[in-house]
Amino acid sequence: MVVGISFFVLFSSTLSLAFLLSKWFSKGKTKNVPKGSLGYPIIGETLSFLKAQRQDKGSEWLEERISKYGPVFKTSLMGSITVFAIGQAGNKFILGSPDDVLSAKKPITLKKIFGRQSLVELTGHRYKLVKGEMLKFLKPECLQKYVKQMDELVNATLLREVTEKETVGVVVLMKKLSYDLSCNILFDIKDEHTREALFVDFTLAFKAIHSLPINFPGTTFWRGQRARARIVDRMIPIMNKRWEEVSKGVLSSTNDMISGLLALRDENDQPLPHDLITDNFIFLLVASHDTSATLMSLMIWKLSRDPEVYKKVLQEQMEIIKQREGTEERLTWEEIQKMKYTWRLAQELMRMIPPLFGSFRKALKDTSFQGYDILKGWQVYWAAYGTHMKDDIFENPEKFDPSRFENPTKPIPPYSYLPFGAGIHYCIGNEFARIETLTTIHNFVKLFEWSQVNPEEPITRQPMPYPSLGLPIKIKPRSNMP
């Protein structure tokens, strides 16, 4: 017992000393740093920030600090001093700065889960090489080929998971659906046992991304790192088999992203290391499925609550089916382009409830913004709220109005609408997410009628925004199919 108390005292003292020293050194370097509070030692304001996110009160958390310190302020999140730059100018500074000034280096939690060589950590030639290979699978001509396959998978999954059930949890269903789509279409992982095991570990790993970086047994961060290790163990034999098949010409490098990355050669004509491929597999699978699951869940949530919006979406989707010629039963690329109102609904939802509240970057050298010094090693953070809900950018921003994306009275300024980022950091998978979302909503309204079990169910961030109870719905097959 005495040993335990002594260890706790020593540990607490060490943390406190480290925190005080970091504050002293940071003040010694410059006097012109943004105002703000660094919160508690090591923890900073991480707990209050995460609590506000869970309660969908991130905007209130921001406004409280903006009112005290202005739109540029400092705090401490995820173990690092962090400068928030709120507004269009801040978005442009953070998302538009070169990688040698503000890098995509993420907090330690993201680095430990995604890995040190994921796309969000890479820079220079290696970044361009890996990103270019990924884009080969996400360019329009490839996406057109995915539509029929995606439609078949969505239709089969919904029928399998929903048939003969009176109540369904939409959030879990959408997460599993988008995960299966990514596994099948982007990575060609079709073995059911492997997919199920990976899904469990990806769920644990994702939770660790937005947690305190405390690596003690039982913590979220500890569990996430163990889940990542199991993912790597499962991926090694898959990569070895793909490498053998690609080398022998049995499998084309265009078959899937794993094969494509395995076939790449670096600037020295050497294959990429397997840990880089594993890191990017983990990054891509998280990035390609969770944001889509968020949007699809929110769309079904909105359709459950707004009869007028539901009526317009249903009418648009049924009209597409009625206009088909011949015996074609599966969606086509041309039909996806006709879903204009359905996508405007998605755009407005992402404006009011953005999938990403914001994101981190890291200063690789001393820099400045609006007269404030930002020191090397500090994090910077942009937040979508700073522009999405401002009436100088969006008229009546509190009003839900999909038509604002149809014929806007004035163009949306650059770096102001950020569901997929902006500038050189625009999400490379945005079109894949659009097709995936529209295909899913098409099948959902075509196949089913439903009502919300908890009509007042609020939104929470986990860290993505989801209906807080998992969006249980009462569901039945549609009786008036055309």
C-alpha cells in the first residue's frame, strides 16, 4: 500500500513538474502567444472538450473561450498545447499552409492508432506517391464501375439485416454496412470471419483516437492499441498472399488498394515497407467507413423527423425507378447524378452537423497568425462551426434549408464549407462517400417504411455525430413499390 501511494505521489509530482516546465519554456520563447488557459497538468482541457463533444455542445465550448480570448486562443488538448483559429481566415491558414509549416502530424492518440506512416503523417514525395495510388481507385471512371456492385451489396445487406425484424438500430447497421462496402470494394476482403474480427477491433481502435493518451491497462487508449496490434497481425498474411499473387501476375495491381500499394515503387525503385501499407489500410478503413456511416445515420434520423423532407426524397427516388427502361434493376451512374435533392439534404445536414467538428495540424516551425506567435511543436485546430453557422456566410444559418445549395444567392467563400476539408487537404474520398450515401438512402426508402422509436433522440459526438441512443426505428417492408 505504501509503495502504491509513493508511486502515485512520484507520478503526480513528475506530471506537475513537466507541465510547469512546459509552461515556463513556452512563455520564455515569446510573449506574443494567444491568450487562453492550458487547464490541468497533462490533461489540459481535454476532458471538458470531449464532454462538450459528447453532449453536442462543442459550439458552446468554443463560444465560451472566444468570448474570453477572441477567435484565436490557446488551450491544451490530447497532451499538447493547441491554438484554435476560428473563422474563414483561420481555416485558410490551417488548411492552406504548406506541409513544411503546418503538417498533418496528429496528436499521439491518432499517431498510435493510424501509425507513423499513414497518409495523414506522410509528407513530400512519399505523401504524393501514396495519395496518387489511392486516387487511382477513387477517380470518376473507377467510381462509375462501383455503382452496380455497391447497389447490389447495399440491397443484399439491408434485406439480410432487416428482414423479419420489427426494430433495428440504424447506427450499428450503417457502420456495419459502410465497413462491408469498404472491405469489399476498396480492399477485396471478402472472408466473413476476417471481416467480423477486424470490425470488432476497428471499433475499439476508433474509440481510442479521441481519448486521453494514458497507456495503462484498462484505459480506452490501451485497449485501442491492443486492437491495432491484432489488426496488424490479421493483415500480415493477407498482404503476403497479395504480394505473392501480384508478383506472379496472378493478381493485377488495379484489383484493390492493398495490391496497388504493394506494387508501388519508391524514389529508389524499392517496394514500400509493409508497415506503411498496414498503416494506410487502417487509416483508409477508418476514414472510408465511419464518416459515411455518420452521414447515412443522420439522413435517416432527419427523414424520420421531417415529413416534408421525407416526401421529397421518396418522390425523387421513386421517380428514378419509374423512369428506368428495359429490365435494368440496379442503380446506374446516371441515376446517381439525378439524386439532386437527396444530396442537397446531405449537404445541409453536413453544414449544420458536420461529420468532423474540426481537426488538428502541427507546427513544424515557429510561425504566426493574425499577429500571434505559434511555436514549433504546438498543435493548431480549425472548427467547422466557425463558418458553417455564421450569417455572413450562410443566410439564416439556424434554419434547415437544403435549397441553399441549389441556387445560392451568393457563392460560398473558399474555406467556409468544410465537411470534406478544403484546399490541398480536401478529402480524397468525398465522391466515394457521396455515391455510398446516395446508394444506401435510395435502397432504404425504396425497401422500407419506418418510424423513430425515440422521437426526441438527441445527437451526441463519439467523436462523430450520431443519434445518442443508436437510432432505433420500427421498420417494415414498403407495401407500395412501383
